[in-house]
Amino acid sequence: MRKYGLYDATRGLTLAVAAGLAGLLLYLASQVGMQSTIRFWASLGIVAAAGLVLALAPVLGGWTNGLRLRLSPGTFVLGFLPVLVCVGWILMATQPGNGWHEGTIVSWSHSLGLMGVIHAVGLWHGALAFGFGLVLGTTLDAVPVPVDEAVAGRRPEQRVVTPVERKRPVWRQRPATDTVEDEPITAEREAAQNAEPNTVTVGPHTKDTRERTR
């Protein structure tokens, strides 16, 4: 368990900082108020940012483990967009005053028979905005860095020169950057250099041979 000590500690500290920042954002939202349409949307935007910060805390803590941030397209389309439509519909239908598209949304809600549910759920404006930010944060996750990108920034590894190769003449030493593909060719060259020269065995001279050579 010791190998996860730094990782767990980093995640814990990141979560604590994110929770503190989320609390600060909630306090700022309470100072803005909801007396007007502009204040209503500004306050709920700050509350949504608090939920987003809290949702990103585990993901940001994973960066210490060699991970990177990625947007999940499937989660965004299948999970976030329906929440965006539902939360946006309820907030626009229950916003104070004559806000953006309020009359149209209220008319559609009455036609669909949803106004009772919208009024009941709309009492929790802050919870809806905070959950909206949480869902948006879950569309981001931490994934390992691709192998190609990780290897691209590395320097090529050099081959270790053995003591036997150090004793060889300079012209016979292999360069330190030889690759594995060059080893068969180099082995053939070394075998040819170390091979004994071709010799022809000559038998003893006979009498007839000596007479011919005179």
C-alpha cells in the first residue's frame, strides 16, 4: 500500500482544496442574490461552477499518476445533454420576472402537463445548478498518455559496449547507436574477418615430380 501513498495524499489534498473553493463559490452566490433575472442566472452560474470544481477534484488528482485530462464524447452526449435540457427547462420556467423565453417555456409546460412537477422541483434552484456542474465535470476523465506520445519525447537508448569490444581495434568496434536490425550483418562481417585464410595442402614431392621441375 505504500506505493499509493503519494497518489492518495495528492488526491486527498486536491479534494480538500476543491471543497474549500466550492464552499467559497457558494458563499459568493449567496451574496449575489436572486432578486432579478440577471442576479438569478449569475448566482446559479456560480453554484454550477462550485459543482464543477468538486467534480474535477478526483480527475485533477490523477495527473500525478501520469494521466491526462480527456473529454468523453459519449458521456457528454448521452449523459450531459439530457441534464442540460431538463435543468435549463426548469430554471427558465421558474426564473423571476419576465426572463429569457419564460413565456414560451411556461406555455409549453402547461400544454405538456408538466407545470406542477416543474414548480415542485424548481424550489431547489441551487441543488439543480450544483448538480448541473457535477454532471458536467463527470464528462471529463483522466486517461493514460498514449505510448506513441510518451516515447516521442524520449532519447533513443544507447547500447552498452562490452569489455571485449573495448579491447578490439577502433576500426572493429561497433558504434554505440547500433540497432538490433544491424546485428546479423555485423556478426557476418566479424565472422569473415576472424576466419583463417584459405590454404591448399601440398603433398610430398615424388621423384617424377622432381625430374619435371629440373
